[in-house]
Amino acid sequence: MLKSVLEIVPAQRLACHFHDMSGMALANVDMALEDGIRIFDSAAGGVGGRPYAPGAAGNLPPGNS
């Protein structure tokens, strides 16, 4: 999806936000970095995501590695 958006909007005008639903958020950040994205929306200490969905993972916390 990101590659399709990048055909229309330059990477410098985009920011990404990833939920860690299947443990792939950090891998998605790596791919976005390769595509030139430099701004990422994150969460404080992993808080966020879908608190109303039982068992749902939160957002990617800052400094997650």
C-alpha cells in the first residue's frame, strides 16, 4: 500500500502509524524507512491500539527494538 501512495505523495509529506497486531510493527517501520519515510507516530509505553478489543496489541512503543 505504501508504494502505491508514494507514487502520488512524496515520502517527505507522509508519516506512518503501525499497530503491533501480529508482531510486525517494527518490520513495517524498517520497510517504511527503506521507502524514505522519516516520521512515525507511536505510543507512550505501548499504550494505545484497540483497548476495546480483548487481546489486541497496542501501538508500537517508542524505542521498541
